[in-house]
Amino acid sequence: MSVSYRPVGWTRSKIVYDAVLIAGIGLYLAAFMRSAPRGRPAGTLLDDQSLAIKAYGSCAFLLLTLVLMIGPLARLDARFLPLLYNRRHFGVITCTVAAAHAMAVFDWYFAYSPLSPWVALFATDTTWGDLRGFPFIPFGLAAFLILLVLAATSHDFWLNFLTPPVWKSLHMSVYAAYGLAVLHVAFGAFQDARNAGLPVLVFGGSTVLVTLHLAAAWREHRLDRRGPVDATGWIAAGRIGDVPAGRGLVVPLADGSSVAIFREGDALSAISNLCAHQNGPLGEGRLRDGCVICPWHGYEYRLRDGCAPAPFTERVATYKLKLEADMILLDPKPNPLGTTVEPIAIGERGR
Amino acid sequence: MAAPAIIVALGQAWLLAGLAAGVAFLLFGLDRRDAAARGAYGFRPLLLPGLVLLWPLVLWRWLEPPSPSRQPSLRRSHKRAHALLWLGLACILPAILATALALRRHDIPVPASVRIDTGPSERDE
Ligand code: HEM
Ligand code: FES
């Protein structure tokens, strides 16, 4: 490791991101509190506590839906990538809103019970045998516990400590949290047929989510099947004109890895697209002095050998390239770490 | 003891064990385990909730001999798992929602509003 931990690695863009998000949440809650009472039939006015429970609950559900949209959106269109880089703050904020919902529930439903609120939480709502009136609170609690574990393990330390595969598996449980939240709402608030906005939020949200995730998976599946151009195993990575200025051309390979091809001046080089730190997308990084700067935490790698400049020690694999007219051919076998590959000159072809 | 009380007692025991393990790890384990933590103190309180919740995992990683430095990974893992998972969710979510809608009750009695406060209220006007 080459950087020491900080509580939060604040950058300007993260501050803006969080500010926009929190302002949006504030607007949503204020709008909900003002307009929801008006939409209800006469004689069914809600007390402020119930209103707060509904405002926080629906806000948490909306945020969970939105945060799960970021991944596939970024895979489908690179313009959404900036949303991805700060997704962890989004997750922690979602968990906080869910906690506000849960606390409002405790204060209203369980605070006046002679039992401790926690015992009361498990003691009510036990008609497990009947789908009608099926207990929905345990689903909400389980969803919240998952969000809590994910928020609590969102710091970089956890990724290193648990190792990336374990951390990723753990954080995949956010999908279980979403499923549980859907169950919580479906068997809870949904059962009251007077509630019209919520079905729209849940139906609409889940349809969009499923569509986006399947579309992103389908697109990657198609890209992954790009085969070699000839028997020697080189694959067609794209044309010289496809390499964006100042960024990398990301080439997904059949084995699930991906390579970033960069053009600096008149020369092309290729390195692994995954940062050695936390698999950040190097292909999205900026170039400076022959190095690519990882967009996530700023680690740098020299394009010619994939090594971080001294005193740092991180390395990523380099790949071999060659040109055929203006077509870039890529050898999909990674070089051993630290192998220097001279950038190939474009010459007249790139003009 | 009744089931709800047992669940709550188990939860409390879990958190207490987690607190002990978590504090011990912050004091004695962290610096040895992770070089980037040496000399960095501000972030430690942030770790405690996770240490408390996941203490068995923490003990497991703490006691395991440190692995030699890892090779950087070349592929994004879990891609296949993702695709399969969302195919599954594409079937399960509509099923849940359709069931819930079918069970929806239109006959919930609407209780008449009763004013319980004595002060002026703007909402009931
Ligand atoms: C400890 C955790 C939780 C508890 C005890 C809990 C409890 C409740 C209760 C009692 C209601 C019914 C409120 C009413 O009808 O007035 C409710 C509604 C709701 N909850 Fe939760 N919940 C929890 C977690 C969550 C989470 C994690 C989410 C979403 C991410 C969520 C989303 C909702 C939504 C959307 C509603 C419906 C609000 C409405 O009527 O418009 N809840 N919850
Ligand atoms: S992922 Fe952290 S610097 Fe690249």
C-alpha cells in the first residue's frame, strides 16, 4: 500500500456530489410532507409521525433504486461514470435515511409499549401462516441490517482487510437488500389500496432496474464474444480513430478481463484496465507525462511498463499491440508484471 | 423466555462480543495487519461499527497468517453472477408484486378522525 488511510478521501467533486444528493433528499422530504396530506381522502388525515415514516421509507426505497441504477448506467454509457466514483457515499446516505425511517417507526409504534421496543418489534406481527397480513416488518429489518453492514464496511480499509473477492461478495448482498425492501413494501404499505404513489415507485423502479441490468449484461456478453482475427490469436481492438483523446479505449476480452489502449502524442500503448489498488477503471484516467492517473484514487502507472513511478510499487500488466493499416491489433495475453513494451508509433496513419 | 426476548438477547450478545473483539482489534491488531493504518488514527472510529457487526469475520482475518502480496486482478469478478442474479430478479420481483397486488385490500375501514389535541390545529380545518 502506498497511501495512508484517511476517514474520508474528500475531493471537490465528492463534496459537490454529496451536497447535490443531500439537497435532493431534503427537497423530496419537504415536498412529501407538504403534498401527501392533500392527496388523501377526507377523514383519513395522517398524523405527523406516520407522515414522517412514509416520507423517510419511500425516500430510502427511491435512493436504493437509484443507487442500483448507477452500475449498469455507467457500463452502458461512459457519461454516467462520474456517478460511479462516489457510489459509496450514496450508499451510506441511503442507509442513513433508512435509519431515520426505522427510528421514526420505533418512536411511533413501539415506544409506548410496556415491552422494550426491540422485543415489541419481534412480538407484534407474527401471523406467518397467512399471506394476507403477512409480517412485513422483519423484511424491512433484514434489508436495513444489510444496508448497515454495507455502510459500515464501505471504507477502503475493509476492501484490503477482507480482500477484494470477499468484499465484493459481501457487497453483492445489496441486491438481497433490494429484494427484501420490495417484500417489505409489497406485504406492508402496498396492502392498503388507498396508497397510489407507492405502487408506481416500486413497479416503475423495479422495471427500470431489471431492464438496465439485463441490458448492461447483454451488452457485455456481446462484447465478450469478440474473437481473434486470425490464428495467431491477435484480436481487433478498434481503429486508431476510436482511441479517445486523453483517455483510453477500453477493450473487454473474452476471459472477462479488459485492456485500456492509450494514445500519447503519436504512440499507442496498452495496459490492463484494472488499477492494482481497487480495480479502478484506468481507461477512464487522464494522461500526464507518460503515466495514466487512476480516476478513483489517483494512483499512477507508466504506460510503457505498467509500473507506478518510484517510490510507489504498484504494477499492472502491459499488453502487446500492432497496427494493420489503421486497425489496432491486440495480443490478449498479458505480459508478466513489469515488462516494458515500447509504444508503437502511429506514423502517417493516425493523421 | 419467549421467542422475541430470545432474539433480542442473542442480538445483544452478538453486539457485546463484537464490541470486545472490535476494540481489541483496533488496539492490538490493526497496525500489524495493515501498513496503511500505521500513523493514521482519524479513520479508526469509522471502523468500529463494521468490526462490531462482523466480528467473526474480523477474528478470522486477524488470526489468519498474512498472505503474500496479491497479484493485481485482471478481470472484474462476479460478472456472471451479476447476470444470473438479475435474470432471477426479473422473474421474482414481478411475482412478488403481482401476489401483493392480488392480496390488496380495498375494504380497510376508515376510522373517523377524532381530534385529540386541544390546541388550534390547521390540518383539520
Ligand atoms: C428496521 C427496519 C425497518 C422497520 C422496523 C420498518 C417498519 C416499517 C413500518 C412499520 C411501515 C409501515 C408504516 C405505515 O404504514 O405507516 C413501513 C413502511 C415502509 N417502509 Fe419500512 N421499515 C424498516 C426498513 C425499511 C427499509 C430498509 C426500507 C427501504 C429501503 C423501507 C421502506 C419502507 C417503505 C417504502 C414503506 C411504505 C411507506 C408508505 O406507506 O408510503 N423500510 N416500514
Ligand atoms: S482504484 Fe484506487 S487508485 Fe485506482
